[in-house]
Amino acid sequence: MGFLVRVLVNAMAILVAAAVVPGIEVSGAAATLGAGLVLGLINGLIRPILLILTLPLTLLTLGLFLFVLNALCLWLTSALVKGFAVQSFGAALLGALLVSAVSWLLTAFLSDRGQIVVITRRPPPGSGRA
């Protein structure tokens, strides 16, 4: 169930990126869901390998090369999914930043079961309030 939630979050983030970033286009709901699925698989299977292979470069750039890796993953997704197109590396870079930010925000408010997480403040222990 958690993977399905992540696919939907990726799809929503890709939809936001397509609406905001010029050079990223999605043709419909099926392409958006397909791109979310493929991006989730790439992030789960290929990205860890790329992280290990490029670790020296990532350390040398103080982690900034991770943005390039995210852009490459998004660009690879567009090469594999019909109906999802990223026109340039610049669009991929900006789109990857936006997809990361939107999916982080959405994931922060969703549990792995797809339920909305409500954060409440509890009174400190010993304050006498329950």
C-alpha cells in the first residue's frame, strides 16, 4: 500500500511540475500515473546505484550533484513514458527540484497507508492539563 501512495504522490508532483515548468509536458492522467510509477521505480532501483557511483563527485560538490542525479532520473523517466516529455536538461533540473519539494510536502502529511496525518500539540508532562 505504501508504494501505491508514493506513486500517487509522484504523479501529483509531476503534474505540478508540468503546470509550472516550461518544457515539461504530460498528455493525460494515464501518462501522469505512468510517469509516477516509473519515477518511483527509478528512484528505488537505479538511483541508489547512481548515488554510490557518483559519491566522490557528490562529496566534492557538497551534495549539490544530487540535484543533477534527480534531474537525470526525471529525464530518464520522460524517455521511458509515452505522453510525458522533458524538453531540456534545464527543464529536467527545475522540474526535479519542484517534484522533490512537492513530493516531500505531500509525504510529510501522508502516512504510508495513505491517511492524512494530523499533528497535534500535547501539553507538557506535569502541566495538569490532559
